[in-house]
Amino acid sequence: MKTLSPQELSNHALQTLLQTAIAPRPIALASTIDAEGNINLSPFSFFNLFSSNPPVVIFSPARRVRDNTTKHTLENVLQIPEVVIGIVNYKIVQQISLASTEYGKDVNEFQKAGLTMKDADLIRPKLIAECPVNLECKVLEIKHLGMKGGAGNLVICEIIKIHVQEEYLNAEGNLDQQKLDLVARLGGNWYSRNNADNLFEVPKPLVTKGIGFDLLPEAIKFSTVFTGNDLGMLANTENLPTGTFTTDTNVHREAQKLLSNMEVEKAWHILKID
């Protein structure tokens, strides 16, 4: 295994490595305004949800690696501690990329990216009409992580109002993961798309108390067919079926097909000899 110390790498090389390895990352489309009324819109992939009660998200407009300058978004929230965060999906990903262009402070990226401004209910920055979800936020704190190029600035935000486009809801009135078609940031110019073709479900261990790898029968645990994912699904069963289990690789392959369709109980059934 190759080992690296962050101090050995240039800022650019370190950033490239980390952004490629720590991915996919959700994208916050941050709408802000400065004290003079200049509107700014910019995407950030150093972003996530950190609390639901209170509802808190954090994004980080890092200092530029290239020249150690700061971004208009950071300057704006220091002046006006409010932000609208739009959630980004595939339908608008090219427009979002355009909004990341380093235009002058007096340039409105809504206009450059062809996105529509709407008045927020509680804060001054504008909603992004095309985003499936908009979060009106007040900035609680800005934590500077350093003063060198690449240093982050954590903008800690409390969500005070949520706007959801109804076309992305399911019959129960909840956000539909497949309809959302969210995109996420990878390294370099790469993105990933979360649509029906690549979404999959993993049962949560908290629903049951799985038996774990250590209690899997040896005939299963040391199979030459099953992957770690296969064994993880089998180990997430709450009660190990009684009996003995086959070492037949052909049966293991059939069980693997069942596991690929989330049919864990059926897989266990055909693995039993008696």
C-alpha cells in the first residue's frame, strides 16, 4: 500500500487526491447577497447535513488554492449572514457548472447561468426556482480553518424554511429519491448521477440485530463465490437458520443471484442442506 503525508504533496496535488477519494459529495448551490445588494450564486461540494434537530447544514467556500484569494460567497455571508442553499439535480447541472465561473463581484450569476430568482420568505438572498429543494438559512457561525490556499471556511447554517417542488414528491407526499435525480461532485471534471439506473437499497442494521460475520457458518463464510457485500447481507439476518449448509459453489452462485435481488431469506433457504 502506498502511503503519503499531506506535507509531501503540493496544495494542488493534495486537493486533487482528496476530492477524488472523498466522493461523491452533494452540491450546495449557495445564493447570497452583500451589503450593497450585489447578488451572488455559486456551487460548493464541500457540503452536507450535520443535524436535523435543529436542522443544520454546513458548506465551505475554501480559499482558492491557486492564489489564496477568498470567494464572493464567503465575503457576502460575513456581511449578510443569510444564505439560500439550492439542491442540485441532473436537469440543471450544466447551468450550475456555469455559475461556478469566477465573474466579477457586480455580475449576477443567476443571469449568466440562466436561472430564475424568486424572493425568499424570511431572508434577503434569492431562491433558485429551478432547484428541486431550496433551504432558507441563517448563518450561525463561520469557522476559519486556516489562512493558506485551500483552507476551508465552515459556514454553519440553520435551516429556517424549506421549499420543495411538488413534482419531486411521491404519492405519500415525501421526496422521491428516484424523481430527484440528484448529482454529486467527484474529482476533476467528474460528477455522478443518482437516478433509477444506479440507486440501490441496503437494509439498515438498526432494523434488526444481525448475527454478524463471526456467526456465519464456515461453509458460507469461506465461500469462494460470495463477496463481502454478499456476506454482509447474509450476516444482517436476525436469526441464523438451523441446520447445516452446503459448500457447493453452484448453489452459492444461485444464492448470490437471489442476494442481488435482495431476496435474503430465499438465499438462506437454498443454502441449507437439511
